[in-house]
Amino acid sequence: MRVLLVKPYNLSDHIQPSLGLGYLATALRQDHDVRIVDCIKEKIDAGKLEKIIRRDRPDVLGMQCYTFDLRFVREALKAAKAANKGIVTMLGGPHPSAMPGHLMDMLHENLDFSFLGEAELSLPRLLAEIDSGAREFLSVPGLAWRDGPRVVCNPKIMTEDLDSLGIPAWDMIHPEEYPEAQHGAFFKQFPIAPIMVTRGCPYSCTFCAGSVVSGKKIRRRTADSVLNEIAYLKEEFGIREFHVIDDNFTFDASYAKDFLRKLKKMNLGMSWAVPNGIRMDTIDREMLSLMKETGLYLISLGIESGSDAVLRSMRKCITKSRIRECVRMINDAGIDIAGFFILGFPGETIDTIKETIKFSIELKLVRANFFTYLPFPGSDSYGELEKNDELKGVDWDNFYFTADSYIPKGFTRKAIRRFQRMAFARFYLRPRILFYNIKSIKSLRHFLFLLKRFMRWIVKS
């Protein structure tokens, strides 16, 4: 079958390869004709996607779907069915995993299937059922589909042996062609490729829905599998920096240290970072030393709040005192730190937001990002808000950190935006921080990307 895998267009600041679609392409390419289209990178709207479908006549359209993709997905599915009434459409990713029934009902005339959780094993089975005409959909793990008026959701499965999935179909993705707009706004070397080491998260942060897709249990690739992929990316595509984009690379300290010792022996001369963050309670001085020796230059930390009361409410299982200790330890290792903070978490007050801004300045960070809270479907905080009937005003079509999709009790949209601007200004307009970040700009194209991001986050919103 001809399969078109699509990363939807959205207003993301991160223009980076989709590992999820890359793994799906690897799972399918032996038996099917597969193509990947990144609508963000190629600036493809729903109308242009319809033209691609009319031209290439794929049998199957599969799209990844985050909550902020809903508007594009709705338009793209309608366009796909208009271009080819017989095309089989399907969605996967965080939003379908969290709200499969709602999604199938909302898009019922244009959406045929969606997947809950991981789909590398399930999608080939579904295509086999469709291709053979058997259509025994109950045999496909994690599949959501319509049986008459009701939506059926099959139990999902999680792949234990991650090495068995192979690596993403990098030859279909061409990571060397991506711009300087990866997960982190800054970088050391270029081009860059993202790497996945682990799946799953055992923690219970109330604002996060990551385990909805990948489960609570930590599963790891072998160190040799990851290192071989990194070497392949350098040799075949000229990649000079890699980003570990999963949250729990350091969860098992012995695994992480073994990986780092092997990476050191390879002497690849590559830089690397963990832009999605790591848990502060999983690192020690020995690990940080190995990280520094192997080319790591930046650690991102999900600090989230400067209020111990809010941190408890978020179930972060960490205190401000422990955060300070961790930041000092990373600073001592000579590694830069970027901090993530959330403003407007349910139950916050003006005082706790001010505490967060003050805390971000007290810590020795080189960069900080101040996100407004978003009620991600599948997260515990989403469930609590839904139970208390506090989601009526959420703007699902503009579900971005700059759009104030959710406004907590006691605040106005204007007030939340004012605090966000204040946080960015107070953090970055200090001479040392401002000069450091200006000095880190690598090219005119990089500068223009940063300017565009500044305009969208601070000026226009």
C-alpha cells in the first residue's frame, strides 16, 4: 500500500524531525511504499497537503496529533477525503491516546482509525487487515475504530524490546536538512539530530500526560544500539550534535554511566544536550563529570515553580532547597543550565507567580522559559479541572503556551500575559545573561529564527 505519514503544520518553535513517524516508517517500509511529510519544515497547509494527496494518490494517510494540532488535523482530514474518498485516514500520538472516543466522534466523517499509545507493532497489523480484506480489527492492539454507532478501543501494548524496533528511517527524514530551530533555541554545533533512549515515565507530575502514550514503566534501548545510531548519523548525514529528547535518560544511573563511558571511548567529537530535561534527583557528580567529558554542554531542568506549595500541588517530589543543590552541582561541573517554569498553574496566586520569577533569577541559569499552564488531556490536573467544570473556556484551536488557552481562577488573560512578559524581561534583560545569549547566536538565519520567536512569544501575543 502507498502510505503517507504526516507531521501536521502548527506554530511550533521547534522544527525538528519526528522520531515517531520515523519509527513507523521503519516498521512499514519492508511491505509498503512509505513517504514522510513534515508540514512545519516544508510550510505545507491543508490546501497544499490536499494537492500532494491528489498527485500521489496514497492509500493511507497517517498523522501524528498533539492537542495543538487539532485545527490542522480537522482541515487536513477533510481535504484528504475530498481529494480521495477511498483514502484510509488514521491518527496517533498524545491526543488520540488521551481522548480516543472524543476524537473519533468529533472527526467521525473523515477519520477512520486512531491509535492509543505506541503503534510500531499495531500499524503494520492494521494495514495487513485492510490489505487482505479480513478487517479483523479486534486483533489490532491499541486501535480505536467505529463499530456502528459506538467507538471501540482495543487494549494497547507497550514494546518491551525497544532495540527490536530498529532506528528511525533517517534516509526518509534527512536530518541534515533541518534548520537551526531544534528543540533548544541555541546549540553548539550543527546539524543536529534528536535521539530517543528511553520510553515511559514512572513519575506523577500532575501537569504532564506523557505516560498516556508510553506508559509508566521505564524501557530502555541498549547503550550499543543508541551509540551505533549516533555514529550512523554522523557518518551518513554529517550530524555533529545530538539531543536526547526523552525525560529519563538518567533514571538508571548505572545505565547512564555505562552509556557515557562507551560514548567517551568512541571519541566522536560531537556535542550534545538534553533539551527536554532530566530529573534532578537522578544525577550525581560522577555522572555530570562523564557528561561534560563526552561533550554535553547544556542540561534543561523542569523546575516549574519557585513555591514549595505549588511544587507539592504539582507532585514534583522536589523542594526549592533540593533544586538549589542540584543547580550548584551542575554549575560546579561546568555545564550550562536552562530552566523551565510554569505560570498560572491551577490554584496559583499572584504571590506564587512572583516567587517563581524571583527564584528563576536567583538560580545560576543561562536561559529560562516561562510557559503558561496548559491542561493537557490525560494529565491529572486536566482530570481535576474537568471534574470541577473548569474547562469551558479552554481554546482548543489555539492550544499554545503563548495563547493563554486556559485562564486560572483569580486571573485574567491580560494578567497572565503581563506576568509572562515580566518574567522574560526580568530574566533576560540582565547584562550578563543578555550578553551571553547574544554571543551564542551562530548565524544570521539563527538570529532571524530567534527574532521570530521573540516576536511571537513577547510582542504579538
